[in-house]
Amino acid sequence: MKVAIVGASGAVGQEFLRVLDERNFPIDELLLFGSSRSAGSKYTFRGKEIEVKLLQHGDDFKDVDIAFTSAGGDTSKEFAETITKYGAVMIDNSSAFRMDEDVPLVVPECNAEDALVRPRGIIANPNCTTIMMVVVLKPIEKLSHIKRIHISSYQSASGAGAAAMLELEQQYRELLSTGECKTIQKFPHQLAYNVIPQIDKMTENDYTKEEMKMYNETRKIMHSDVRTSATCVRVSSLRSHSESVWIETEQPLSVEDVRKALEAAPGVTLVDDPQHYVYPMPIESAGKDDIYVGRIRQDLANDNGITLWLTGDQIRKGAALNAVQIAEYLIKVGNVK
């Protein structure tokens, strides 16, 4: 198995290295690619030092079986044909192809089989907030069809990349030492000691692109007519996102039935003992594979409603881990090249 990582020096690229190693992913040869800024950098994987090669058009992907790409949408679009032309499966972490009809959008716990039909050799990894939510929604959907979803997300600095995490730390240092925040580059406003009710650019309907991703991607992954309304918020935590989710189902569900379904669901850890103040928090889900869920309650405003709280590691399950799980599924069913 010959594997490539495109964008190896970024936060998700580095997480790919950790996840592939931890899960003992079958690799005979690993290639790392990056921009001119990161080309020449060296990383150690399973005791071997690997140098990052410059990503360029040519035959570098000729014998590659699986390519994990996380270098931004423009790069994915430019190099997709180069990466896939010799048969490599491109599992892309950008938003470039997610809503293309001929590109499957896959969360293995929900729709792994979609990955088997990929006319362009590309499989899209969904947006991190969508991945986390649908892992939790899928077992509930099996109990009763979900008609509507309302979400407020609480997204950490990690969602904007490694440089954004460093910027948040720098902002805190500046404020504590001088009382003034001077470094504002990766966020539209100061994030330290603040929350910003905007993630990604605004669209014409005054929802952000991040919020519209949750609407469109959820429908595609779940093959559903569900309607989703989201408010995505950047909060001043370093890593791991959280979401407060309200769902309306066709038939009323009991809290106990929902708890049982989630407790048995793959990729989910139930942390729900409200009377003893036990619930999931991002500080606990950081670095973990599962999506943690709790605060499961009957919705007081809707007889067919359930409300819950979830948290998960954006860089891990929200990005690298989900992509690796897609690849593991393809290997399991013998569907690589």
C-alpha cells in the first residue's frame, strides 16, 4: 500500500501522521507533499525520516493507492487530475468537491457504501461540524425520521488551522502582559476573552458558508430531506468543537430510547448523568476519536423534539480520522484500485 499526504505540514496533515500510525494503517511507502514553504521539511513516521516533496504536476502519484489531501480547496481543484489520473483514490479534506453530484461525501458511521461509487476517483470529507453532528444523528434517524435540526456551534481556534491556534495563544499573552490585543490576522476580531458569531464568509441570505455547509452536507450524507438551521460561533478554546442540537422527529421519542441508541452507536461515547453534573466538554474530547454526547432532554417547545449537547475533536474525527476511516473501509471491502 502506497499512501500520500498532501499538505503534510499543516495541522490536519500532522494529525494524519499520528492517526495512521496509531491505527496501524497498512503502509509500505509513505509520500509527503507540500507547498514551496514546506517542501524540504522532514518528519519521522514509524522510525523513518521522510522529506516533504514539492507538490507539482507530473508523475509523482503514479503508483499511489490512496492520497489524503488537506491543502485547501484551490490546491485540491488544481491537482485533482494529477493525483487521480493513475488510479489513486483521493480522499479530500477541503470543501472543493463536497456538493458535486459525482463525488461521494462520506462519514463511515453513516454512509460508508457511498464511497464505493466515485466516478472521478475522489471522495470528499465533510465539514468538521457536520461530521460530528451526523455521527450522533444517524442512530436517532433509525428510531424516527428527523425532519428539522437547529444547531448552535461552539467552535475552537483549531478549526481555523495551526496558525490560528498560535494566534489565540499570542492574543492571551498580549492581553495579560500589556492589556492590548495587537495580533488579529486569522480571525475577523479579537478571539481571546471573546466569542465571534461568524465562521467563514457571509452568503446572500446572511447565513455564513459554514452554516450553509451544515444544511447542504447533512442532507447529502443522510440521503434525507431534513432541514437544518445553524448559527456557528468561534469560541476562545484551543481545540475541539461543541454543538447544542435540537432535533424534531416524525414520531415522539423518549429520552431513554435516544440514550440507548447513542450508547450502542459506533463512534459515540455517552456522557450523560445530568443530576450529578456529568456532561461532555471539549477539554475532555480533545485528542479522542469518538464524539461525546450528553445533556439529552425532551424539548420543552416541541412534543416531537429532543435536545442534546455534543463535543468532538475537530482535527481528529472532524478531519484526519474520518478520512482514514474511509480508507480503512475501502481496504476492508477490497475497493482500492
